[in-house]
Amino acid sequence: MTTKTQKLFIKTYGCQMNVYDSARMVDALAPHGYVTTNILDEADLVLLNTCHIREKASEKVFSELGRLRKLRKTRAERGKATMIGIAGCVAQAEGEEIIERAPLVDLVFGPQSYHRLPDLVQRAKNQCVVDTDFPEEDKFDHLPQATKQATIARGLSAFLTVQEGCDKFCSFCVVPYTRGSEVSRPVARIVAEAKSLAEAGVREITLLGQNVNSYHGQDPNGVDTGLGPLLFELAEIEGLDRLRYTTSHPRDMDDELIAAHADLPELMPYLHLPVQSGSDTILKAMNRQHTAKHYLEIVDRIRTARPDIALSGDFIVGFPGETDADFADTLSLVRQVGYASAYSFKYSPRPGTPGASLEGQVEPHIASERLLELQKLIKELQHAFNGNCVGNTMDVLLEKPGRKPGQLAGRSPYLQAVHVDAEETMIGQIVPLRIKSAGQNSLYGEQLAKTHSTSDNRAQLARNLANQDGAPEV
Ligand code: SAH
Ligand code: SF4
Ligand code: F3S
């Protein structure tokens, strides 16, 4: 491949794993002379890292391709070639059909081919290339590590994929088809990657997986290791102060993982634990393989281990067969759990999934009404959670300049955005801040004259949450 400098523009859709993957694609192309640009018009290579989860997400790619058609034309008028590649889950799901629908695309490649990207780009200079195989070799063994410089530029908080794929086959979901079956990376590889992130100054790592808590990688003795023990091992790494993981499945919350929440101060007290619905009939139709009661019991166990834990979730409304009573069960579960935040979506029938051919598809206007109602409740809970933080002291990782001059922005242990008036030299520090006010999506904090210990803060917040009595009246 040529080493002449070429400009790469990469646009990422979808989940955090796509964010991680995009960074790895940049790392794979860097040794071949590609540098990233934020200016589309400069790009010799444009990559769209796509998401197939809902129809809207998928269709975004084709509207973007409409814009790229014009870009390619204007660049061609200046004598410049533009290569266009589609990566990610739409690429995996639709393969060649993408080129049939949008002939300007030069390259289509799925998530398991990223280690082959330099070669694919080279081949696509001569003819269209489609690579959506699930290869024998493990891409993680072949993807280069980020350079220290690249890691520093990406910030103090980093993603690290530990597990990919899904064997659960929820009846609404395309992920098992786009990402393939579950694969866990070996412990030693993850530890090595985490160490190199920490050496570059990263202070917080979020472990990623489509079902991250089904992680069962091998340790150097060939013994299967779960996510709980992996977290304990990563917590030993010098400089790594905060650990998080996402996304979890309720069925995989085992005792060791729950123990990590009790015993590991580095594991942040925030857990994204999607349930999708509060109705057992709908959970069954979704093939979630757990009931609402089972989910609530798990939440109780986690809260016993870590009383101040903040929970978030995902919900789908309007799944086929969902009645008003089923939806009321969802609202009731949301109130009972008292989420700190949650994401909710209108069901989108996806080609090839069992849900798409189920009877009893819900009228779009009914699904829209339910979505509005659910989102209103979630907003109220989030507002209450943020409001309860006012007056508390929280350790905040100061990550970057804030929106206003003289301000920095950081994250609380509960993943809330926090703004504070502070010197830029404090970026990278974890400092205790007294929370002065709360908005819908962020908090405003103030530096303390004297520092408080984290364990005191936890006890204080746990007391406040207990007084909140689960959830406010709505
Ligand atoms: N692996 C994660 C979720 C992956 S997708 C898990 O198991 O929870 C992220 C979220 O998108 C899902 O939790 C679900 O709420 C939503 N989602 C997935 N498929 C969908 C569909 N067909 N229509 C609407 N929302 C969907
Ligand atoms: Fe999709 Fe279900 Fe797998 Fe999550 S567990 S990725 S929702 S099939
Ligand atoms: Fe979307 Fe694929 Fe992630 S479908 S949510 S980008 S795993």
C-alpha cells in the first residue's frame, strides 16, 4: 500500500462498540499513511461505520450516501478521487445490496473484517469489494494497538471491547446476525490493552460487549474467567481509577459480578441493565428468557451489594401483541426500579428477525403515544435523581473544557455530566465537588476547600436515595 499521506473521514453511527471499532480502523490504516480529517471535502477515503438496529438508523446511511454523491462529483472536478466504504452492521446485513442500491460505494465490509481493512482498501482501488465473511482468524489478534499519541488525543476515558456478538436471539434484534455468535477475548490481551491505555494517561475504561457480562475469556492457564474476576484484575492496573461495563443482560448478572459491585471501589456505581418490557407476556414473545419478577430480584441483589448504584435501562414500546395492560406493566416496572436514566424506542420490525412476522403489530400512533408517556416518566425520574444529588459531594473526573470559558466538564460516578469553574490544568484529575444545582442532563458543581472521602459520599448518597422511596409520585 502507498505511504503517501491520504485523508480519512470516518463517521460513526450506533453503539459504543462502533465508536471503539472506528478508532481501531483508524489505527489499522495509520501505518499505511492515512490521517484523519474532520473536513469531509478533504477526504480521500470516507468510511461510514453503520448501525442496523432500527429502520431509521439503517436508512441514515442512504441519505448520507446521497450527500456523498455530490461530494465525489465536486472533488472529481478538482481531479481528486474519493473512495467510499461502508462498514458496520448495515454492511454485514445488506452486503452487496448496498452497492446495487448505491453504486457509488467502492467497499462494503462487516465488523469481522476490520483487521483486513488496509488490504481491502488497496483492492477497492481497482474494483468494488464486498467482505462480509466471518473469518476463522480472530480480528483482535491482527488489529494494531493505538499509538500512545492517538490514545492521548482520544481522551481520559476509553472504551475497550472484551466480548463481541450475541447468542441470545431476542426476537426483535438484528445483533446476533450482524455481529455473529459470542466471542470473548483472552484475559491477557485485555489486560495488555488496558495497561497501554493507562500508560497513555487514560483514567477510566468502559468494557464493551453486546452481552458484556456473558464474558468468559480464558486466563493464561486456559481457565474460563467471568467479567467479575476480570474487573478485579483490571482494577490492579496503576493509574486506572474507574471501571465501567456495558451492555449487560439480566440473565448474566452472576454472583461474582455482583460481588465486584460490593467490593471494588474502582467499579463505578452505575449499571445499564436493559429489560425492554415490564410485561411477562411481552418478555416471553421477545424471547428474553426472564420475567419481570426475575429482573426485579436481580436489581434488589445489586442494590444490596451497592446501595447507591444508579440504574439505567432500555425499553421497547409497541412490540407485537403489546396491550394497554402490558404497557402499564412497563410503566409500573420503571417506577419500581426508579431509573436514573433510560433509553426507550418504538419497535421497529427488522428483516430476518422473528418479531417482524409476528401477528398483532401495534398501530404506529398507539406506539408513538406510549413512547411519549414512557419518555415523560423517564424524564421525571432522571430529574428526580439529578435533583437528589444537589448538596452532595461527588468525585468527578475532569475530562475537558466546558461549554463556557473558565469551565471544565467531567463525569460523576453515576455517569452524569458535571460542569465546574476550574483551571484547565486540572483536566485529568478526579476531584470532589459539591453539587450546587441540577438540570435535566447535567449537574453544576463547586470545588471544596477541603476534600472529603469517597466512602462518606457513598453513604450520604445511599441515604438520600433511600429517603427518595424508590421513585417520585407521577
Ligand atoms: N445488547 C444489548 C442491546 C443492543 S441494542 C442488550 O442486550 O440489551 C440496544 C437497544 O436497542 C436494545 O436494548 C433495545 O432496547 C433496542 N432495540 C433493539 N432492536 C430493536 C428494534 N427492532 N426496535 C426497536 N428497538 C430495538
Ligand atoms: Fe440483541 Fe437480545 Fe442480544 Fe441484546 S441480548 S444484543 S437485545 S439479541
Ligand atoms: Fe447498531 Fe450494530 Fe451496535 S446494529 S447498536 S452498531 S451492534
